[in-house]
Amino acid sequence: MTESVPLTWEEVARVYGRKIYNFAYRLTGNSDDASDLVQEVLLRVRKGLASYQPGSFEGWLWRITRNAFLDDVRRRNRRPTAPLPDEVDRWDRASSPSADAEYSRITLGDDVQKALLELPVEFREAVILCDVVGLSYEEIAQAVAVPVGTVRSRIHRGRKLLRESLT
Amino acid sequence: MTHAGELISAYLDGELPRSEVEQLFRHLSSCGRCSAEMQDLQAVRSAVRSLPLLELPPGLIPEADAELIPLHRNRGFLVGAAAAVVALVIAVAAIFTPSTAAISVEELNSRYGARASLDPAFGPAKVVVPQLTDVLE
């Protein structure tokens, strides 16, 4: 775990931006929501850095990220239901070669992504923090503010549900 | 041990203490169901870990698009330097330009062979060369 604290918001954005985006994308399943989440997280980081207490920086960062995600989920649940946009359908394949390559990258794990989105949020975030972000159980426990034993249980149950979806 | 359960995921993630690893393998050697579950969960774990790492959408985080010079320290200097270079180029151009600031299309054509096709209804086109004093104000 990285214990040294990035000094500036710009450095946090540069060093962790892509990781946050990937976490956000796997949680939400589409680029627009993931981008909004990244912006919200960086805003919170910017505000929070001034009062940050030295400790586990990544634990702090991922806690902010998952809290921002949960706040968004709660906000959506209060709103009239609107279908989530379908990233694959909306992706502009003809826009550029890089967009085409990115489309291929997304569809490559499409079934896995769909299965992730079917998981209850607490299982989804635990599995993604473990297998996409690469955090240890201890780091996930700090980010999610639950005991390590709960993390272990959530990851295991999440994977079992994924297995059912994927077979 | 009834069944291995979440010890399997913990083992796959390298999060199981050595003593429990031995206990797990003793169980797996005699439990086909848990052995099969170990294989399945290993496949699931690999599938999630094989998800492609996505690029940031361009422009989402400008700080991450390229290795930038620290914004808060050197950007002001660089902007100033760039402005100075531009001002110098314009100043040199102004010095070597005849004092009449307006040039007709005919004169441009004859001097550079350029083709300035403009609507004659608006009269002869004028290209205004900024004067040094204008730039520096």
C-alpha cells in the first residue's frame, strides 16, 4: 500500500485517475456515469486533501470513491426510474480508430461486466476492489469500513454469484 | 470442516494464513464438491482480473493525459515565455513591414503571387498588420 501522500490534487488526478475511472466503470457499467463519478471523486479529494490525516492514503481515496458511488446510487433511487444507458449501443464506433479499439476492449469482457452489474452493490464493490483495483482484504476493509472477515465473505459470495451468472 | 466455503476465495487471493492453507488442502483432498468449487471460483476470479484496463476518456482528467509540468509552479513562467516569443516574432515582422499598415489584394498578388479571391462588392481587401505598439498595449 502506498503510504506516502500525494501532495497536490493534480498529482492525485494524474497518478490515480485511470484507476479511479476503471473502478467507477466496473461499478457503473458505462462511461458517462464513470466519468461523472471520477469528477465527483476528484472534487471530494480536492476538498478533503486540506484536512487529510496521514495514514492509509489509498484507504482514504477508495473510501471517498465508493461513498461517492453510493451517494449516486441513493440519488438515483430517489429519482423516477430511468433505464441505465447501454454503453455498447451508444458507443460511437465510427468516431475514431481509438474509439473502435476501446469498443473492442469493452465488449471483450462484456458478459463479465453484465454479471458484475447484477451483483448486490456490497458484493460488487468488494470484488472490484479486489480483482480490478488490486487491493488487499485489509485495504478493502478500510475503504468499505467493515471487518476483514466481512470483506472475505463478500468477495466469496460475490464470486459465487458471478459463477452462477456466467455459467 | 464441513465445507471450505470462503477459505477458497481467501486462498486464491493469498489471504489465507499458512495453518489454514494446510487445513484447506486436507479438506480438498477428500471433498470433490469443494475441489470443483475451487476450480470454478479460480476461473471467475481470472475472468474479472482479465477485464481490460480502460483508458481515460480524453479530456476527462487533463492532468492524466500527459506528463505535465507541475501546474502551480512553472506554468506561469511557460505562459509568459511563450507570450514573449510570440510578441518578439510579431515585433520583428512589424519592423520589416513597410510603414503603411494596409496592403491591397493587388499588391499582395503582385508581391507573393497569392490568389486572394474576395467578393469585389466589398471593395479591395485590406490586410491589417498589427503595429508593435498595438501588440504591446
